Amino acid sequence: MGGLTEAKLRALAGERSFERGLAYVDEVSGVEFGDGWIRASVRGTERYEAELLLGGRRKLAGTCDCPYGQEGNFCKHLVALGLTVIAQEADLPRLRRTARERARCLDAWLTGLSRDDLLALVREEMVEDRNLRKRLELRAASARGDVAGIRSCIRELLDIGPFVQYGYVEYADARAYADQAGQAVTAIRSLTASGRAADATTLAREAIGLLASAIGSVDDSDGRLGQVGADLADAHHEACREARPDPEELAHWLVTHALDEAADLTDIDPLDYEDLLGERGTAALRRRAAEAWQANRTGWAEKHLMRRLAKSGRDIDTVIAVHAADLAPNGHTHLLIARELDTAGRTAEAQEWAERGIRETEDLAGVNTALVDHLADRYTKTGRPADAVSLRRAHFTARRTLLTYQQLRAAAVAAACWTTEREKALALLRDDAERTDASGDRVLVDVLLDDKDVDAAWQAAHEHGAHDSQWLALADQSRLTRPADALVAVYLRLAAPLTRETGNRACEQLVSLLLSIRDCHRHLGTPDDCTAYVADLRAAQKRKRNLMRLMDDHGI
């Protein structure tokens, strides 16, 4: 185990876990050596099983069943095991020889046992080890083709009862439950391989239902049960390929499953079974899906299945019908329909649905903005710039934000009518700013800054107020043209409270303002005033070493 060193343990675990592992060296017991592996128990909050693995090119890895280790981390228990092994480095050759000799002796002893003695030993171990008993019961039932026995074993394997604490399987026990549940997959696949595919199909479906019922009571943060569910889905598919069930019966199960909560566990796609369904089964699949949707047109699972089947059959009218049966009030569904029609080359209908979405949205302030973008883009591409402006104007009027203003501006500039549109838009924002309970002043300053109308932005900020971020943007845009305003009204005002704060962020913000203050003094021709200000600041803030360092770095 020459690849095992303290340096490697520290690198894999990190400083914190390595230091914590030092305290657990005395808790390591039952060290076992094998070919490229070392195992032991380590007592922590509970007793955990840790294993170190030495791969090719002296690569070190490890696993532990503690919660931190189950997340894939090299934990303190592995560190403790590694340090224990390193401390015994001189004895390693002897310990490994002893381990190999014990394994050889055990094998020889077992080989020499009589049939009756071996049976007695297995029976004794089954009494002590519940999991061993379950595995052997399952093998026995599979060997004699006892479907009822296999079913009973699978039900026991998927029962969360033995793992439950306070009505729930906690994270620390979820791995053991998932490992046990995975044995059900093995049993089902064994049935298929032994020529009992029809029984395997039935048991796979039952197992999927049992696991789906259990998963809500298990902390499956690692996704192990999700993988078991996927494996059960594969086992079901494999069994169906061998058993070739009745196509209509298979279609019925696929639809029932797709509409059940278990569908999220297995992610079975009915279309993956098309070759098994054939024409008769596929027709039954579509018929049953349609019946389910007709009974619940707003159900997510019903809609998803119908759209999936309709798209696979390139039945665009059915896709639209499914969407149209449950239209969202904000126009989102209208947009989906428009996009489907566009993809199908039915552009005129697509535009009609998009326009209908705008009309049927009660309040354009809450409309799906992607629908507005879609329709405005369509108007522009089809040579209808005035309609694009009208749409953007209506949206801005309902929802006055910087973004809707920018979109209106882009449309109006393209239509050569921005001057008029701008006056109307600014009039609305000024009206908002006059109201004491409105936030239009924020948008007014923002849009004026975005228009590069700095003088108007200064006036709006003074008349209606502005946030510090807006004042800062104003100052940054006008340092050359209005250095005195930027200096006094913004930079010096914002710098004052920062001198009373601590922390790296405050220091960085203050230094940024100092650079702007120095720039303003340079434009005003008052560098001496800046020097005096900085000197006073340094004297008052000299204990803030990080601030002094940052000021030195920037030559302030």
C-alpha cells in the first residue's frame, strides 16, 4: 500500500476533515486487508464501515457509509483508517499474509464441511443475518419458479417498515433500503432469463407501484431509489420484449402508468414500446390517452401524454386542441400554439393565435412577455412596423419599466416615430413621478439615463428623488460635464457613511468613490482640495489596514 501517505490523505480529505480524523484513530477496529483494499469499523456518532482502495498508479480512494461519506466525500473516518494503517506500515506485509492465510483456511474449512454441517451453518447465519435470509429466500423461489414466493420476497424487499424511524426513512438508512430494493430488480431479470417473462412483466409492474408508494417516505437525496425505479422500468421493458404481451393490454397499462404518480419514478415513455404495440396497440394507446384527456382536460399528465402522442404522429391539430382546452390567462398557452403552428409552416394561423393571446389577456401588465416579443417580431418581419409600435406602446403603458421603454424605443426608431412616442412615454412617467405613492420616479430617471439625456435625468432626480444607485450612475455619466454636481451631490455624500462601516466590501466601495472624487477634482482644477480630503481621511481611518492597503494600491 505504498500509495498511502499522510500527504495524500490530507489532499483527499481537506484540512478540516484531516484534522478531525486525527481524533478518531483510537476508534478504528477490525482492520481487514485484501488485494488492493483495507476495511475497518470506525466508531463515530454511530459505527461506520470504511474502506480504502488503492488503484493503479498508486491512486488512493475510499468509501464510507457515514452521511458525509455517502455524499462522495473523503471523510474523517477514512482519514482515521488511513492513519491507522500508516502507523502499522512495518507490519503490513505480515498482516496481508495473515489475511490471505485466513481466507485460504476459511475456504478450505468450508470445502471440508459435510452437506449437513454446511446446511446447519447457513441456517444459523440466516437466523443472525436477516438480509442473508432474504437473499436466499429470493434465490430459492426463483430456482423453483415460485412466482407467489418471489412476489412475497419482493414485497418484503420493498417494505420500508424495518428502516422507518418516526414514520420516515432517514438519509442514513436510505442507502441500505435502496440496496435491498435493488435486489427486486435482480429477481425480476432472473425470471425473464429463465423463460418466465410474463411473470416478470407482472412482478415488475407490481414492484414499480410498491416503490412509488414508498419513495415519498424516504430521504432519497442521493437519488438511489430513482435509479432503482429506472432499473425496474428497464426490467419491465426487457420482460415485455420476451413475453410479447397483448398489445391492447400493454397499451392500457402504459396509459394508466403514465397518468399515475409512479410515472415520475420510472420515466417510462410509451413510445419506446411502439415496436411491441404494433398498429393495434398503438391505436389503443392513442384511444385510451384521448379518453383520459377528455375526462380531465386540465390534468398535466393527461395533457403531456396527449401532446407527446400527437407530436409523434405529427398531428398538429390535436396538439393545438390540447393546448386550447386549457388556455392560460396570461397568453402563455397562446404562445405555445403559435410556435407549434409556426413550426408546421402555418404562419397565418400562428399570428392569429398570438394576436388572440394579446386580446384575451385581461391585464397587459401581467401578459407573458415572450408573447409580446413573438408578435412584435412577427409584425416587424412582415413589414408592419406601426403595429409593432402600437403593441409595444400598449405593453409599456400597462407595465412601465425600463425594459418595456427600451423595447418601445427600438420599435419606434425602426418605424421612424420615436420623437413622438418618446414624448408620450415620458409624459406617463412624469405623471407617475408626481404621485407620492408611485415608483415612477425610479423608472423616469432610469429611462432618461438610458437615453443619455443626463441633464433631464439630473432634473428628474432633484425634483422627484432617486436611489443612490441612480445618483451614482448620474455622476458617472456626467463627471466631465458636471464635475461639481457629481462631486458634492453624489461622491462625497456617498463616501461619508462608508467611512463608518467595516469589512472588505465597504473598503472597496469607498476606494472606488475616492477614485471618482480625485477625477472630479482634476476636472475642476482643485487637486489640493483632493489631497487635503484624502489626508484627513487617512488620519481618521488609519486603523483600517485593508483600506490603507487598497488606497496605496490605487495611488490614493
